[in-house]
Amino acid sequence: MKVTAVVVRPSDEAVLMLPSGLPQVEVAEKLWFPDVETTVRAVREQLSIEAVVLICLDEEPVTYLMLSTGTVPPDAQWAHDVDDPAVVAARKHLALPADSPVTPAWTRPGWYDEALPWIDDELARTGPWSQVRSWGLSNVLRIPTAQGDVYFKALAHSSTIRPARTDALPLLFAHEPMLLKQLSDERPGEVPVPLAVDEKRAWMLLPDLGSPLADSPDVSLWIDALRAHAKLQRSYADQPDRLLEFSCVDRRLAVLEAEIDRLLGPNPATDLLEPAERALLPRRAEQLREAITELAAIGVPETLLHGDLHPRNLAVRDGRVLAFDWTDAAVSHPFLDLVTFFEQRSPMSADPRLRDAYLAEWESYASPADLRRALELAGELGALHQVMTYAHLPDSLSGSSKESMLRGGVWWLRRILAQ
């Protein structure tokens, strides 16, 4: 597929033009636009342009606004007057005021003048850094060091992003740097340990945690991962208020029940369903209320929830598995985490030994039969939990990131209807 780049110069925001026009590269496979590493590499290798992504201007075809960070081809020119719709969109973004809503700081040309010195103060780099992911929710850079790669993450949080409206739904994200610092202090070896944190700007540095669990054929690692996660959850079963202090969001069953009418009633996501689908929502709402009542009665305590525990958010290094990307951390029913863990794209996750190992860690609270029933109910309510997450994201996002979250909300609504 072809990707177009509007590359601007930091000093004056002039646009880089090649003899053929705006820079374009070929990438081998269809991209999910936040995964910018492939495009950044292609721009460097195919066109000899050093640049990073500021923002995705369009998904179809993929078009990025990029910032020049180094070399450009000798036959390139910098231009101020370019008659092209992509450049018009880029100029519109660059002209936004500094305090513009739903505009992350890392989409501004001057942001790297702040972030890179902070990184250099904390680390001894051994080579050039590279950009891995960038969109409305985060910006991730990889920095080589003598001890291995380190990852810098800047996070969208309610303290760093201004929503689109005064009546906007709150951004239901934990303050991941603060959360991991607190959890790693209290539970050493059970969550990633940040190498450095800037709480005010929601920045952190993390060591390379290894390869994705999704790539491992070793079922024992998968079993160990779920057992360890259950033990971590159990260790906070009597401390919900402490987790809330750590910035976990309150998503307990009572909160979910109170939100059902809003989540399944008229809203931007349900408006995208087919009329026949919307007609099914009132009945599903009643069934979900019944499921909440039954799940609560089983007696498994509400505690730490990762919120996005899928096999690519778990990493394996030296035989140890750690979960990362804790932005969705919450206080809720622990079994809701398995709705994202068990997935079709990772056949290993469906091995019944994984389910049994996880449930065995909770047998002090309920019988095996009740725990299996609780897991069934959590499958329904986990989808509702995801609908709530996605419902609260669009008001803090714009452009492609906002549209992506709306699509995600619709996907989870259809998951509810299919159950």
C-alpha cells in the first residue's frame, strides 16, 4: 500500500517537496495508522528522509503529517505555497492554538525540544532513537542504551488532554506512569518497573520487556502468565480505595449497572448500528442487569483490572511474563480481564488449561462450578466494560484516532448483541 507524508521543517514549517511531489512510500502490508514504525523506516530507507510522525491526517489513503529530524534528499526543496489537500490539512493542524482541545502535545513540532532533553537526562543513549507508535492516545519512542532498548511513552490523560466540550465524558484512563511506580514499589517483580517518570507530563521510560506472549508456543508460559495475574489481582482484593488512589478508574459492577442505559441507549456508537441491531438493545440491557446481579452474588471480590489484557500486551523475557500498557487499569470484577485475553487471533489463548489455572487461584472465594459460571457472566459484562471505555474516548480525541475509537465501540456493542 502507498503512504503519503507531508514533511515540515521545524524552523519555519516549510513543506518538503520531491521532484515527484509530496513524499510517498510503499509498505508491504495494510497499516493500522498508530503503528508508525513501518512508515518511518520506509521514509528513511526509500527516500533518505529522517522524520517522525506528528499526526495521521487521513486513513484512506494513509497520510501523515511528519516532522523533519535530519537528512533530506539532495534534490528535495522546501516550499511554503503548496496547493494540495493534504498540505491544507497539515497547515490547519499546525495553526491550532497551543491550548487547543483534543490535541496531544506530541503532535506539535516543538514537543521534541522538550522530550528529547528529558530522555537524555535520564539515559545514556548509544544510538539514534526511533518512533514506534503515535496517535491520539500515546507516543512511543525506542531508545538504544548499553543495557538494551528503553521505551519512552507519553500518555494521553485527563491531566494532559483538554476534551472537546465542557460537557464531555471524562477520559477513563489511569495515570500509567504513577500507577506502575506505585504497583512496582508494592509488588516488586509483578509489574514493569519504570526507569523514570514525569508525573506532570505523564511520561515514563520502561526497559525492553521482551517478546509478545502471543508469539510463544509454550503453553506453560501462558498458564504462568494468567496465574501470576490472578495472584496480583488477589493481592489487592481488600484494597479498592488504595487502587483508586493509584489512579485506577472505578468500574465496579455497580458503576457498570448505573451506566447501562446510557451505554446502550442513543449515543454516537449505537447510532452507527443497524436499526435491527438497536432494536435488540433494550432486551440485552435487562439481561446484563441480571448478569451483574448473579455475578456479584458469586462472591469473587472486585479488585485490580488491567482492562486490556490481550496476548500482545504481555511480554516474555528470561522465562518471566509481565503485562504492560496499563492505561485501562480499573477497579472491577477481576474476571473481566479475560474477555480480551481469550481471542480468536491467538489460538493458544483458548486452551482450557489456561482457564482452569486462572480459576484455580480463586477457589477460596467460590466453588469451581460457581467460578466457571462467573467466567461466563464476565464474558458478557467484559464486553459492556469495553463499550464504556470506548464511549469515553472520542470526546478526548480527534480525526483518525476518534474514528478508530468509535469503530471499536461499535465492535464491542455487536459483541454484546452476539452473546
